[in-house]
Amino acid sequence: MAKTGAQHLESLRDGREVYLNGEKIDDVTTHPAYKNTVAAAAALYDFQADPEHIDYMTFESPTSGERVNRCWQLTKSYEELVTRRKAIAGWSQLSGGWLGRSPDHIASSMVGQVMGLPVFEKHSPDRAKALWEYFQWARDTDAYMTYVIINPQADRNKTTGDQQDEFLATGVVDEDSEGITVRGAKMLGTGSIMANEVLFANIQPLKPGEEKYAISFAIPMNSKGLKIMSRRSYEESANSSYDYPLSSRFDENDALVYCDDVKVPWERVFIYKDTDTARAQFQDTYAHYMQNYQAQIRLMVKMQFQIGVARRICETIGTASMPPVAEKLGHMAAQAAMVEGLVYGMESRGGEFNGYYVPDRNLMYTAQVLTQQLYPEFVTAMRELAGGGLIMLPSSAEDFANPELNGYINATQKSAIGSSEEKVKFMKLAWDAIGSEFASRHTQYEMFYAGAQFVTRAHAFRTYDWDRSANLVDSILDRYSLDDVIGEKIAAE
């Protein structure tokens, strides 16, 4: 059997230290700030365990023999990569792409890291062994992982080691024969309230002299001394699922994670005091590519959802057949299809890496560069199509329970395609997708989850096949010369 939702819910009742609104949360599976989103995460596992889905959603672990999600699969062929993508899309469709840090994201990063295991072996055979054995354990338990790979912003004029607080960022305090002790913070722990494990690493570069921060390790979310400081819960603020159908269900939360002298055993330490390997963990393995390939699959589904909302907005208010609106929708449909096409292109133009079949790096970064701009533009276009209809809605579902107000709602909330109740229900969904605080967080997320635009553009520059383009230019230049032109002129005279 594959892991089920009930098993995942039980695994979260582990005494983890989650803090919200000044209080420690005893049980994230029942607290009103988290329970619906945690249930959405559990639903992913129930979906994969369903006999109708288990074959395409899971595969047999080569070590345990149990069925585990395909996000853990080390793909050896194009066909395996495509099958793995279908499983990732299957999970994403359950939330319409709104769960950005579902379990398949960090699992994809771990897959990319072990694909590049020689990077860790060069650093230390013991650390490489620890990573490989941890990967097998995480795969066999179908662990839900999150990661924290960015340091707190603080003073960005200073590097990690030059901050006023020596342990603002997570660093090594002590070590002994059993392991290391770490202190300090990391962000953004997206989904950490419903994850089993957290990976600490560094996506930002470190300089010589900052070795104490150049570490990577994984620990359980209930590790002694690990503090999870949650941002405000949009789920808790959502007064009903009718008024906030997305934020009430899919607010996966983000958190600052702080290590208050946490002990990490050596068998869970993958990089130790090596600034170059800390960089190589994502850039010289396939970690960064696999995790963001997963993100683009998820975004592909989300764009399909958003274009569906955009079309429904226009149908609801009776503008879909107007030529300027149809033109706008056509342009947006082409943009959504472009994201899908880039995902398929990454796969078909993929290739071999250390014996594994992997997606094309440049097309993945191309998709990131384009979608960082595309998503906020898409949201703006949806706002333009909706106009004031998203604002002038009943204050809450409770308005329908008042007979007098219900009459006014039926008289004023007219729709070209349905009843007043159906219009309000859908327009509430549309607002939660593009206008609510939840929606605003998602716009920010899509713009920056992969890094600032100058970072992703630098990746696109670095991975593009410039030689191919240069050769095309040279092939034309080589077909003529100044001497040829002069010779032709003399011959003509």
C-alpha cells in the first residue's frame, strides 16, 4: 500500500513547536489556522493510494518494495520522466496548482541531489553516504519534506558572516562524535507546519571565512530546539469556504524556522563547513533543475486554472463574445499554452546526466524567466476583465440567510449564465484567486520563489547554447568577404 492521508495526519501529531499569534499550537491537524490546509495535504496521499490512481501516481521502491510517490523516482528514460510528470500534475490538479510546496517539490530537489552524488563524494565520502542513505529512508517513508535555504534578510549590505548577530543565519555552534549543534534562523519554511522533515541548505553564495554556515542537513520537524514561527494564517481569517474557497483550503503557510541549539546527528549531515560544496549542492547537481521543473509543472496546472477563471468571469458578466475580450482571452490562452509547451519541451529536449534522464536546463530557466513576468501580468489582465464585479459582492454567505437581503441579492446579482447564487459563488472564487490577501501572497510567490529576476535571467544566460547561435551567424558571415565583392565589381567592369 501507498501512504494514506490518515497516516500523514497521525505523523503530524508529534509535539512540534509551531507558534502563531503569540501562542504555541498543540495540534496543527485540528487548529482553525491550519486544519483545512493540512487536510488538503492529507488528501494528496489518499489520492495516490486510491486503486484508480496508484499505478500512475506511485512506483515500487527498489529498497523497501512499498509503493511510494513517483516524485521520488530517479528517472532513467524520457518515458519515465513523462510518467513522473503526470503524477506531479495529478497532485497539482487537486488544488488547482495553489499548493506550491506540495511534497513533490523538495522530493524533486532530493532526487536532483542524489543524481549528482559525485559532488558530495568529492566533498566527503561520509557525507555522500549520509545523503544517499537519508534519501532512501525519505523515499521509503514517502516523507513530506520542506526546506529552508535562504537566510533572514536583515542587512543586505552585509554578507552572512558580517551580520551583527553571529548566529542570525543557521551556523555550527559545536560538534562532537555524535553530530553537530546548530543555532540561528532560516526561511522561507513554506509548508513546514504540515511537513515531516526539513532540509537546511544554502541557495545564496557564501564566501571563504563563512564555513560555519556552509552546512546542509535534514531533521524532523519535532526536533528538540526547532522553533517554527508561522506568518499570519489566511485560513484562520477566512470566515467561510463559500467566501474564501481557496484561502480557506490551500493556505500552505510560510514560517521562519529557528534552531535553538539543535543537535543534528552525523548521519543527517550532508555538507559540513565547505562553501564551494554548499554552492554545488544546487548548481552542480540536478537539484535546482529538478525542483524548478516540478514548480513549472505545478504552474502549468495553475495557469490552466486561472485561464478557466478568466473565461468564466467573461461568461458570467456577458462579455465573452465581445471582440476585444475574445482577443484578450486568446492572448492569455496562448500564454497558458506556452507554459505547458515549455514543460513538454524540457522533457523532449532532455538528456543524460550521470546515467539519469533529466529535463533540459535552459528551457526550464527560460520558463522561469518568462513566468516571473507572466503571472502578475496575467492577474492584472484578469482584474481588467472583471472590472468592479469582484468588489460589489455580498459581504458574506450569511447575507443569503437574511430573507430581505436574499431578495435584494437575487435582484441585483444578475448573471448571463446562471443564478444570482451561482454568480456570487463563482465571483468569490475569482476574488480569492486574484484579489484577496491569499491571492496577493501567491502573486509575490510566483514572482520570487525561484529568486529575483536578475538571478533567473543569469541562469538563462549561463545555460543557453550560445555556440549554436554564434555558429549560425558565422555560417552566414563565412559565405562572403570584402575581396569577393571587390572582385565581382572588377569583373563586371
